[in-house]
Amino acid sequence: MAAKRAAIATLVLVVIGLVIAGNIAWVHHNLVTSPGTTSWCNINGEVNCDVVLSSEYAELFGVSVAYWAILIYALMGGAALVALGSASAARRRLAGTWLFAVAVWGVLFSLYLAFVSLFILHTICVLCTSLYVVHLGLLVSTFVLFAALRAPTRGSDAWQERTRLIAGAAAGLGLVLLGVVGWKAVRGEQTLTPEEIKQKDPDFYAWYTKLPTVSAALPSGHSKGQADAIVTVSEFSDFECGHCANAYRALKQVLPFYQKDVQLHFHHFPLDSACNPAVKHSMHQYACLAAVAAECAGAQGRFWEYHDLLFENQSRLDRDSLIAYAQQVGLTRDAFVACLDSDAPREAIARDVAEGIRLGIESTPTFFLNGRTITGAPRADALGYAIQLERAARQRGEG
């Protein structure tokens, strides 16, 4: 009877896990295909699914972790059905053993993801935390199933005591996880004041506050974020530039924290003499072509999706690869290929390059945060500090 109840409990938890994992997969898909999207669980700076699900840790071997979870849950559901209804005692025991082993692995993997979330990304994903709680429940239900199918009758008291200990520990940990999420959700985003930033990282503060500023308004370029944002980040970049890829990753990690306050503008500045007269020789042979391809993606409303693919695949920016990426983001192939050979994208790139030359840009990436010039790829934490300083300055009316 205990085995039957445990198998049913496992099935229920698997169904709950499938629902949550499906929601995670949907949010991750929207974040990847529609940059700038804000999900329902983007609550504040500390409880923000978008930060976690748009990070590099949201995928395993190039596939969303949520899809792997859906596969595992489907297999666990099948095994639970075997443990519940198979006429073979040996098959039921094998299914119970396998389920418990997978549940243990699931809790260990959850601990790894929780560590990444808390100590690397410094934010909490409500959906992910819900799965951690499901995994704790599965650990208990599968252990009970494993114990009921394998424990000798005369040792049942000992197994029951172990079950109670595991169930109590899992329930306690689950309550702690839920409590942390609730506390951070209510507490809200922890914003540092300029003085706190100065105390926490005096070297950064001294460096940043001495950076030169550009007073003239920059052209809009390709933009995402709130139109009325109080912080404007204008980036001049090169798709074949390694430092630009580092900047892309820093922006991808930081911007979800400040979606209501920041608007990002992208401008081309390929380090290739084929389209940039400021460059005396070709440093990046595919940079101009990649910029053209990005403009062609923009012509079909997919600039940011294509922009991300280019930075994720810097080692493959030849013409055939660029066409393959276009199909990957859903562009019309014939229109894209025709655009690659047209003048319009090259004219747009020339305007960006001319503006970059006027501003004195000599290397990529170069950023302007409300006009303050940053040369090179800032660390993610430094970029966050810079945004907070600019936001505070605008709120005080200094900008």
C-alpha cells in the first residue's frame, strides 16, 4: 500500500514538474527569440527569472535545461507507472531504484543551479526555485517507493524512521527556499547609493567619475528598452571582436536588472578597412559582412535575435553561415540574400562609422552611458555600478 501511494505521489510531482518546466521553456524561448521581452516573473532586481533564464547557465550542451527537465520528467512518469502497475515484482523494484537514483541526481543538480543563481548571477528565479521544491518532494516520494519495494518486512520500522528523517529534511529545506524567495520578493531591488558604490569599489568609482563625457546626442541606431529610460547606453561594436563578445555577455547579464531604466542603442564600427576608412588594414575579415547581415536581419525585424547569434558564433561568420543564421531566426532567405548584395545596409553602416570617427572612437567596444565614454569591455558588476551611478545622477537632476 505504501508503494502504491508513493508511486502516485511521484506521478503527481512529475506532472507538476512538467508544467513548471514547460513554463520555463516558454519564457526561455521568448527571451532568446525576442530580446527585450519581460516575463511575468521579472519581479525586481533580486527576484528575476529573466536574468537566470537568459544567462549561459540556462542551457546544457546548447539545449535549454528546461527541455532536458521535460525529458527526465517524462521518463520518470513512465517509470512510476511501471512501479505502480507492473505485474513483475522485479520490474517494480528496478523502476523504484531508478526513480530514487534520478531523484538524488535531480537534487544535486538543483543545488548546483541554486549556487549559480545565488552566488554567480545574484538573483533568484521563482520558476527554478519551484522546481527545486518539486525535486525535494520527488526525493521523498521515490525514497518511500524504493524502501517499500525493497525493505524486508522485519526492517520496516527502520525504513519508516529513515523516511521520516528524509521527509522532514526535505520539507525544511523546501520551506527555507520558499522563505528566501518570498523575503527577497518583498524586500525588492537592493540599490546602492553612489557613496556605497564608492566604499565598495573605490578604484572603480575613481576611474568612472573621471571618464570624459560627450554632450552631443548620439544617433539612435538599433535600440531596445524603454523609450523614456533615464539611462541611455550607446555601444559601438564589431561582431568579430573578442572584447565585444565579452561586452555582449556582460550586457546580457546586467540589463535584465534595469529594464525599466535603461535603453540600449547599437552602432556598427567594424574594424575592417572594407567599410571603415579609419582602419588602415583589415583586422577582422568578416566584420563588415557580419554588420551587413545584421542590418539585413533588422530589415525583417529580427536585428537583436541575429545580433545575439553573431556574438554566440564569432568563429563562423562567413557568408554561408550568415545565411544559415538568417534561416535559424526565421528570416525569408531570398530577401535576406538579396539584401546582402544591396546598398541600403552598407549606407547604414557608413553612417554609424562616420559618427564613430567624429566621436574619436579608435577601438571596440566603446560605450557612452548618458554620454560618459567607456573604452573596452567593462565587467558585469562594473557595468551595473555605472548604470546605478547614472541613474542616481539623473534622479538628482544632475544629468
